[in-house]
Amino acid sequence: MSGEALLRVRGVHRRFGTGPTVVHALRGVSFDVATGSMVALVGRSGSGKTTLLNVIGGLDRPDAGTVHVDGTDVTALDEDGLSRLRREKVSYVFQSFGLIPVLSAAENVAAPLRMARVDPVERERRVELLLELIGLADHARQRPAELSGGQQQRVAIARALAASPQLLLADEPTGQLDAETGLSVMALLRGIVEAEGVTVLVSTHDPVMMALADRVIRIHDGHLDEDAAGPSYAPAEDAG
């Protein structure tokens, strides 16, 4: 694991609403994630995990603070820049899988490569490699409805990896899975860090899911909880 930070978050605030009903989803959040590491973002529902992932991935904008991914200031990008970021550097895995029902597993994985106009031969090679990586090479022609929940989530992970992103954001990817299947998906993510060199930030509220992470960051009411994060956690220093 490299010590160099791929992700740098500095002083991020995000509010929803105004006046007495305002909700402070994020309150001055700062931390780094090292290149080639797998980090678990832990907190209860409503703690700010999803909001933080959305801000990092450019799906939402902070009210204050900055986010840098591989040196790119995500918070300064326009819509075209954000689209390019999500095509080239950052991918998402959602709890709801988000697969296209009418497409086969292989076609779902290939979708980002089609949009990027990757050469068909290279596209097919990449899809075969990823289906092999997630253990579903024999299910390439099956549609999502013909796959189990765990298999669908594996396909969603493969699709997120198709364009070789640097940062993979996973928002409670095991939330709809039973404990055993969830652990197998987490083990897959761990293996992907090793095999693909991808940096993974995964949110979860299940303590069992933390075991495979290199580091655990805890969030509570929009704050990073320094005391509960353990010896592997060190808050980032303010950029000077």
C-alpha cells in the first residue's frame, strides 16, 4: 500500500435546509485516503456517510471545503468536468445494484466501455477479465433477474471497475445482502484492491464488514469521531 494520498478531503461542510430546520450533514470533515488502500467509513444511518461519498464523487457540492482526487479539485469542476471525472477517475457502487434489467451481466459490465467508445476487441477482453475476477465468468449471458442478490452486486462492482477508475466509492454495498454473502462481496473488494490497484472507500454500519479494511474512519452526526476510530485513524492536517 502506498503512503501517498489519492484522496484529500479538507474542511468539508454540507447543510440541508435553512433556519431552525437546517440539518448539518457534514461539519468540517478532513481526512486523507492513501493510494491502493481500502478504507471503511463507519456510522449509523443519518451520520453523513452517503452525503460524504456524494460530495467526494461530485454527485453533490459542499457548502465549504475542498475535495481532491489524484490532484483534481472536484469541488471546482463544472458539469462537464464532473462527468469526465466519473468516466475516468471515480466510480460508484450502490446498495441498490442499479443494473440494467434487459442487459446480460456481460452487457452491463460493458456499458461504460461502450459509452467511452472503447475498441470492441479490447472491450470484450476487459469484460471477460472482470467477470473472471468476480467469479461469474459462467454467468455472462444471464440477466440481473436470473442472478442472486450477491451475484448482482458482483456484476455492479465489475461494471464500476470497467473503465479502470482510480477511486471506487461503495455506499453500503452489502446492505441488501445476508451476512455470508456480504462478507464475500467485501472479500471481493479486498481482492480488487490487490488485483487492480484501485483505492476503495466503502461505507458500512456493520462492524463485521470492517475486518478486511486497511483502516476505519468513523463518522457521527457529520463529525469524524477521532476517539472511536482507533489507532489506524489520524485526521488530516489542514493544508497550509
